[in-house]
Amino acid sequence: MSQNAQVIRLRYSWLSQGEIETLFTLLSDPFEVVEEVSEEVDDSYPSMINMEFPIAYDKTFFKTFGIDRWERMKEVLKNLKWRRGKKGIKLLLRFFGPATVTFSIKSEDDRTFGKALDMVEYFVDIILFQIDAKRLPSDVREIKYEFDKENLRWYPDKALGNNAEYSYVNDEWIIPQ
């Protein structure tokens, strides 16, 4: 690995060798990939994929990663879910920027899983509004998003600061009482 390379960390559990190689190939250019088998076991979600991207979640990510590659990756991930049938899959997408943005998809349903993946790129403007430095408390280091199956949209689950956990209420980050 070169010293200046941007490295994607790929952690997974219960994937076939072919699935691992396909993901590795998709992620490996323009990045380098470090892969790790996870010992994490969750009975509800036997397969787990955690991708950590070395760049911020914003429109630049989609330009750097490439929209065609993003589309191929979504199709591969949807296929992985489909191949598991009613068994769940847990997917974490983490983007490291001024604050880490994490998208968490936990689904047994193929349609919901696919919609959640599609919405990662479509909600970029709304999410960037929510995590704007003017809105976000200065101590926040990570913002976690969950997918709302009922409304088919991403919502900010919480933001983690030095010693506080914030909730997003009425377009504002607050400490719940």
C-alpha cells in the first residue's frame, strides 16, 4: 500500500468468496482496500457488511467514487440481499469527514433494502443541510442515520458529541430532556 493512498476498510461476515471479490474489485479503484472478516454475530442479520470510506459524505464522494461504480455497487449489494432470501443483512456505510456520517440499513425485505440504498444518493442535499456546520453542535464527531421503512426515507437517529448525544427535532440538533 502506498503511503498517500486513501484506504477503504471493508469488514464483513458470512459472505461468499465470490461476493467478497466482487466488492473488493468495485472498491479498489481509485482507493486501496483493507478487508477484515468480522467475528460479529447477530442472529437477526447473519450477513454484515461495513464499508468505511476515507472521504466525507457529500456530492464530491459520488464524483470521486464515480456514479457508474456507485450504481454497480448498489446492484451488487441488492443482489447480495436477494440471495439471502428472508434472512436479514446489515449494511453500514461510514464516511469520514469533519464529522463521520454513518448510514445503517438492517433489513429482511429486499424492496426496503434497495430503496434505502437508492436514497443514500438522492437525499444528499437534505442530509447536507442537516449536518451543516452552522446547524451542528461544534463537538459532534459522528452522525448516525437510520432508514425509516414506513416513510421510505433516511432520518438522523442521533449525533454523538464529546459528552453528549443529540437528537434532530424541528430542523435543530438538541439534547433530549
